[in-house]
Amino acid sequence: MAGLIAAVANNKIGIVGIAPLARIEVFEACWQLKPNADAAACNTFTLAKALAAALDARIPLINLSIAGPADPLLSALVQSGLKRGVIFVGSAADSADAFPTNINGVIGVANSDDSQHAGAATLAAPATHVLTLLPDAQYDFESGTSVAAAEMTGVAALLLSANSRLTADSIVSLLKSTASAAPQTASIDVNAALAKMEAETRTGRLARSSH
């Protein structure tokens, strides 16, 4: 999913990420179930180690393109990060009690092409047959809320590059207020959000609202 967030632009190879100038830090938490396959698995220990390392490194924006059962340890780590102002983006799931979107403050993202996971989502992004990167300079089409969460993480990184003082709440408010439609789960319009942020930054209103 890193390619969706920040694949390099203007190199005439492959795709361009939503925030191509963003710096990606990778904390390995899952392992492939089969060679050359997308399916992967994680557990509480591996995820906790990755989350703790990301928090220790003071990463301001963390992508959690995963969904699983509620977990007290993982929830405590995420809540610790939220208290420090870390922005978390997670995949919406069938169950409203699924980690990480069961934690208040995590931006849950659904696939705007599929209303199945909308109940646990804050926002939505198109995530059906999206071209992304694979290891060894390969490409493939992926679908699902993990894709949507990665796209939303890229959007958040893009907005933060223009105004580093944005919080999770101000990012959600900005994206919902500029959504192309007004369903229960808003589908983001990045260009409209950037234009509104630029206008409000000029007047000082956005900077004040982000404290």
C-alpha cells in the first residue's frame, strides 16, 4: 500500500502516489501466507512491536490498512498515540468492534464503491481494482478497505504537507465539508479540500481551528 501513498512522481515508471513527496517509514508487522501472494497475517505481538516502534520514532501519521478483532494491548498503544496527536487511518470492517476503527479518534475508511463497510467508517475512498505496486517492480490491481485506508493516508499526508498543524478532527472536518456528495459516509474530494484549506489558511481560520 506504500505505493498508493507515496510512489515517486515523474520517473516515467509505474504509478504516482497521492503524496509523492511524503517520506515513508515501514514497520514490519505481518508476513505473507504464501510466496508471491497478497494474503498476509499478523498477531498481537508483531503488531504491538510495530506500533511501539512507530510511536517511539514519533511518526505523526500511521496507516493501519488492516482489520481484526478488538485487542486491549493494541488499543492501548493506539490510544497512547492519539493522546500525543498521532493521526491513525484504518480500514473499515464488517464489525463496528473491529480493530482499529473501533477506537474513537481513528479515521476509519470505507470503499466508496461498496457500502458494506460504511457502518464503521468516517470517510470513504474509491477502492475497487486500484493499480498499486508489488515487490520486485511488479504491479497489480487491488480492492478493499485496505486500499481505501492507504489512499486516505496519502490524502492526509498531502494535507499535512500544506499545513502541518492539522489534527485528525480538522482533516475529517475538512474532507467531509468538501465531499462531492453528502452520504452518511462522505466520499473525499481532494482538490476541493486543498482549495478550501488554501483559502482558509490565507484568512487564518484553518490555523486557529486546528489547535
